[in-house]
Amino acid sequence: MTVHPTPTGSLVIHSARIVDRGAIVDDGWVRIEGGVVTDRGTGDDWAPADEIVDASTIAGADAVLTPGFVDLHGHGGAGASFDDGVEAIRTGRALHRAHGTTRAVVSLVTASLDDLARSVSAIADLMQTDADVLGSHLEGPFLDPGHHGAHEPSLLREPAAEDVARLLDAGRGTVRQVTIAPELPGGLDAIRQIVDAGAAAAVGHTDADAAIATAAFEAGATILTHAFNAMPGIHHRAPGPVLAAAADHRVVLEGIADNVHLDPYVIKLLFDSAPERVALITDAMAAAGSADGHYDLGAVSVTVENGVARADDTRAIAGSTLTQDVALRRAVQAGVPLPAAVRALTETPARAIGAGDALGALQSGCCGDAVLLDAELHVVRVWVGERPTP
């Protein structure tokens, strides 16, 4: 698989099944100029371009062309953890970009307030030079100790307004998502504070029942962090936060389609329960694209065996070794229609962080991010377009 910046001139990719915005267009072509999609159509009615790519030649007769993937939630890859600074972020992003993830939010695990403030500030600086980084996601420290997962319990804290403000201010408008357990004292007020600052509030690592989750969504939370994981499940007399989120058209449900965090039947259930509102994330840690062995996920020691990451002390699942192209294949294998699975990697996550006008689609005016896959949905080539408009 190869990654190409889209040329400064014009590029036409033709003879592909274009899968975009819930539809499939056979024998399609897309034109990109200066890193921006400018036109598309079918057949051979495209105008000459500086570079012309015949998708059927390099990816086969059933080549598939999609928008670039957008990952809302990932922690690392290629042996590097995003918590370890700029070069680690670049290393991990290179791995995921080669697997189709052209843009990503950088997720941080629970750490001290000082460390988190430094990290979100460094990510804000990085965004000035690395256009594929969309901002930061604070997955802690405002989490339920009883659902801490792979987060260090001693570093968890209640969401005091001044602490929330400190982290948001350190990000200088680039914190895109904050995961919070809404049942914590001050949780609902913190959600309002996060949303007022222009970030998305996400319900996760929580003991919330359906009523509390609903209150969180009414307060402005619009994402459910890795649905089913680190939260109460579904019971016929206690529907929990998953069904509360599925019932609310404003909420996007993150899903980890690796057949470890979610069984294939549950992957399909998620899509059936919340059509057009599932975002397939990786939640990948450093071992993605790397070997089994011992790793650190923030303050937690993790061992990866057969591609499954678990915390050494609790044996809780500790992120994944997933890439988004594998998530696409797992979703389709679970029975999710290809257009719906692609939407969950592109349009829906872009919309969840307010970037739907620039990312997640092969439509005129969108960034020229594109992924070419073969008939088995393996990535063959990736193009990265211009910097998205904030």
C-alpha cells in the first residue's frame, strides 16, 4: 500500500466503484485539483489531467474508491504511543495513514493534569505543520473508577470546572472530544462546559444507566465512547447507555469492529440500531502494526498476545491493534452493507467533530482524501489532499 499527496495540479482516478455517502456508483471517476475534489462522474467523460490513475489497472476490475478514513479515537501504532509526544504521534499516524486513515483525532489516556495540559498544547502546535492531525481527544481523567478499563485509577478525578477549563484552554480550541462519566459529581455541568467551548462531549467509561445517559445527551453530549465497552450492557429491564444513545438521533456511537471488543453479531446490531450514526474507530494502541509483547499505555503496563491487548494487572482489554481497513472488512463480514460500513469510517466521524463539510466525502469542495481498495477491501493506494478548513 502506498500513500501519495494529491498533486498540486490535477488528478483523475477512474474506473472504480465509488462508495460515498451511503451509495455505490459503478465505473466512477473523481477529479482532484490542488488537493480538493472538483468534479466526479461515470464512464470516460473526464477531462485530461496532469495525472491519470486507472483504478482497475492497479486494484483490479472490482476496485473500490472511498473517501479517506477519519478516526475519532486512537492511541498509537507502529510501536509508538500518542502520549509520548510529537514524533510518536507522527510514527503512529504514518502506520494508520498507510491503512487508509487520512485524518485522525489523537487520543490521550488518563494522566496528571499537568501532563495532559502539556500534551494537548503540543498537539495544538503539531496541527500547524501536520494537517492529518485533527486535534486531541481526552479519554480521561473524568472517568468512573469502576469502569476504568486500561486507565490508571489513581489518576482519575471528578470534573471540577477549573480542571476542565484548564485542559480546554491548553488545547487552544483544538480539543475535539472529551470522554466523561456523566454520573460523577459535576458531570452534567462539565458536559455543558465542554460543549460551550466547541468540543464534543462523549459519554464513556461510565456506570450511567439509561436515565443518566439521556440526561447527558440532553446536556449536549453527542458521542458514545466505544459502545458496549467500559459501560453497563443491555438488559431487558435496564437498557443502559447504549440503547439510550441509539434512541437519540443527535448521538454518534463509536464501535470497535475487531471481533474482540464487539462480537460480529453486536457489530451488526450497532448498525441496525443507529443507522448512519456509527463511527468505526480503532482505539488502537502502540502495538497496532507491530509485534506481540509488552507495551505501556499511559501509566498502565499492557501485554499483547495474538493481537489482543490486555492490562497486566486487571486483564482488562487495553485498546486494540486495529487499523480502519480491517474494521471495514470486519463490519462487512458481520453483515453490514458496504456503503454503511464506509460511511462509518468517513462521513459519520467527520460530522461528529464538525468537519463534515471538508472531510469524509468525495464531493466537490471536499478535501481530496481518497482510498483505493481491491475487491477484498485491502488498501492499494491512499491520497491525502489539502488542509481542511477549521
